[in-house]
Amino acid sequence: MNLQNILTELESVDGELVDRMAHVSRRGLFSSLTRKTIAAAAPMVMASALTNAYGQGSGLSSVVVDVLNFALLLEYAESEFYNMGATSGLMVPSENREMFAQIRKHENAHVRLLQSVLGSQAIAKPRFDFTAGGAFPDVFSNFQTYAAVSQAFEDTGVRAYKGQAGRLRMAPAILEVALNIHSVEARHAARIRQLRGNKGWITDNMATGLPQAIYDGENITHQLGIEVIGLTGKSRAEVTEAFDEVLSKDQVLAIAGAFLAKN
Amino acid sequence: MEKLNLVSESSTRTDGLGRRSFLRYAGGAAVIGGVLASCSSPDEVVSKSPTNDLSKYAGGRMGNGITVNLGSGELGILNYAYALEQLEAAYYEMVMKNPYEGMNAMERQIFTDLRAHEQIHRDFFKAALGSAAIQGLTPDFSGINFKQRSVVIDVARQFEDTGVSAYNGAGKFLQTEAYLITAGKIVSVEARHASILSELQFPNGNAFAGDTPIDGNGLERSRNPGAVLAIVAPFIQETLTSGLMA
């Protein structure tokens, strides 16, 4: 199998394809096609490319299915969180509306994509409680609380994807998709951190008012067995900022579990 | 298994073939860019993040006549990352040596942090590679006006966007789990940089995670090494070759 063909195919699935098809549609050949309908088809095209790479549906190994369903659980939580934020009457400052709309767009796209790849093996969306059992009672009525929970989801998401990358090594096309989600979550995380008055990057294991479990282990200073402090003459804080750390699946589930409805 | 085939296939390429592939890739991208630029669809959300084009900041690169081979396989990828980190670190060192007019305290803090992070990444890769590390590279920033805020931020943002796409595209070539995870620890920091710089450049919009670096599936567009090396070539005096995938 020529993996490069698949990867090229994957690259072409995105906006370039949409743009080109939209261009054609404007020429009147496919006048019923709009950019939106083409974009809606994109996850299916991507899923089909990945299915071709790994065989029909069940061709995904049990490890890959497990990782993707874990990712889907997090994306379900994020997408529902931002969907509710957009429809619950929450007062989002006007200068932040486009930002949250963009994040919402991505999280919903991630759900659609993962569902498409997993097909019948996708887990169902669970019921969420974004007050986390009452810990954040005003999550959809107080923008500061909403922003805090948003940061919690995004920073956790970055660590969660990173923690699963090793399990996808034998499925390179899926790994690349996961990495391409991972960096998008990191972009979201940095922006929401900044909005909350924090640096975009994580210093030591500072929890910035959020549950400490989200930032446990972020203060590591050795990488690949090398103590990084001292290599450059930079501070401990700067060294910890320069590397984001992983969370295990169990650590993530302990954090995310607080947002699952209990009944 | 597919990955092993992939790596060995790309490793057997000669440098000459690799360079020709770079050119083909770059040429194709330019053609597509031209087509896209020529059509603006009425119902699309106009992104405030521009199409990336670092080539306009290229100086009249003369080069220094030195050729540096990054190698192939995992060590090639690590040297590739080391080369990119060297470029970024050198850039921020220049930025802080020649602060642009009107750099405010917040911006100074951001660029100080970015310089530190990239220096740390650079020195970490050098230590990790040990005797397999390529030499120190010589930047060529002669086409960049460091006095102009908009230029400095635009170039920084594009270097970061490029770096993210590079790490994302390189992960599949790393079979050693520890290398893959370590690259992951770095790429998300680069993505954080890209986000903050984009926000600096285009405040209060969607540029921090904009529709240029990210596609309609919410996926960051990754690049293979050849495409990235073609983008950064004008800013490095040494000529980089590799057995990495074009």
C-alpha cells in the first residue's frame, strides 16, 4: 500500500477540495452544491480515506478503536459544552464571540470526524453535567466560570491526545489525524488561557484556579532522560513551559468523569 | 509495518531526487495557491488569518557554500527538528536584540518567553542527538525588517505555524515511542505560540486557530519534511539535504 497516496488524499480532503469544488459549483456545473454541503461531506471523505487505509470498519485494531472512542468522549464533552454555551443565553463579551464560535466549530467537526471513522463502533454520547456536580453552578450564566471550565477542557484535551499518541504508532494515518487535532486543542487552550489572564503556556504545574489534577506533572524538567535545566541557562519555570506533559487515560477519565451526569 | 516501508522507501532516495521532489511540491503548492487566490466564494467566512507566505521575507540568499545532511530515519527527523528549532531560536534572539519600535511590556514578555522556549528546544535536541547532531546553522534574516512590528509578528507567526505543521507531519516517522511523545510535548507548545502570535496579529477574531492552518475537519494541516525544508530554505545559509520524505 502506498501510504503517501493516502496521506495526499487526506490532505486533499480539506478546504482545498472544498474550495475547488465550490469553484466548480459556481461555474454552474453543480449549482446545487454549496460550500456548506461540501464541507458537510468532508468528514465522510476523510473517513473513507482512513477506512481504505485500514480496511472496512472492523479493520481498525481494538487499540485504535479504544483510543478513538476515548478521544470521541472528550470531543463529545467539548462540543456539547460549547454548543450549550452558544445557546444557553450565556453573555459572552462581543469581542470573544468569534473566538468561541471558532472553537465550537472545531469541536463539532472533531466529533463528526471521529464518528465517521469509527462508524458503528463509535460510542454514544453520554449525558453531561457541566456544573460537575455543583462545583461550577453558574457555568452557563457566569462568563468567568465558563471560561475557566473551557480552559480545563482544552488543557486536559491537549494532554489526553498526547498521552495516546504512542498507542497509534502502528496506525500512521490515524496518528497524523490525532496529532492534527492535538495542536488545534493547544491553540484553543493558549487563547482561552490568555483570555483568563494567564500565559498561553503552562508554567510549572500552576493550576490557575482549576483542579490541580489537570496540571499534575506539568513541572517535569527532564526529557528523554536528560535534565533540561542547565542546558541553556534558562530558569526552571521556562523549562517547564517549553514542554507540555502527558496525562494517562485514567488521569483524564478521573478529570472528565466529574462532568458526566451521575444518574 | 506500513510505516516501516514508508521510512525505508524515503530513506533510499538520493538527495538529488529529494531536491527535485521539493521543487515539485513547492511548485504544486504555488499553483494551488494561485487558483485559490483567484476565486473568492461569496458564502465563505472570510478568515482574518492570511495565506502563509514566508517567501516575501526572503533576503537575497547567497548561502555559505556548506551543505548539511540531516540524515534519514528517526535521527534524520530529530535533526530536522533541531534545524527548525535553531532557526526559531535565532529568530527570537534577533527580535530581542533589536526590539521593534513600540514593543510594549506584554509583547516583550511574550517574545522573551518564546526565545527561551525555542532556545531550550534547540539545546535539548542538541543534547539528545549527541554526536549525531548536525552543526550549528547560520540564519539569513537579511530580508526581514526587525524594526517593524507587523513584520516581526508576521514572520514569527509563520515560523510557528510552519513548525506545528512540521512536527505534525513528522510524527508518523517516529517509531520510538519516547521520541514521538517528546515531539508531542514540543509541538503543542509551538501551537500555543502560534495561537498567541496570531491573536497578537489579528486580535479578537478566529485567527488563533484560523482557517488557514486548520481545515474544514478541524484538523491542522500538516506538512512533510520536504515541503517544510523548502519553506525555510531562504532563511538558512547552509543548504540542507536529507533522506526524509519530500
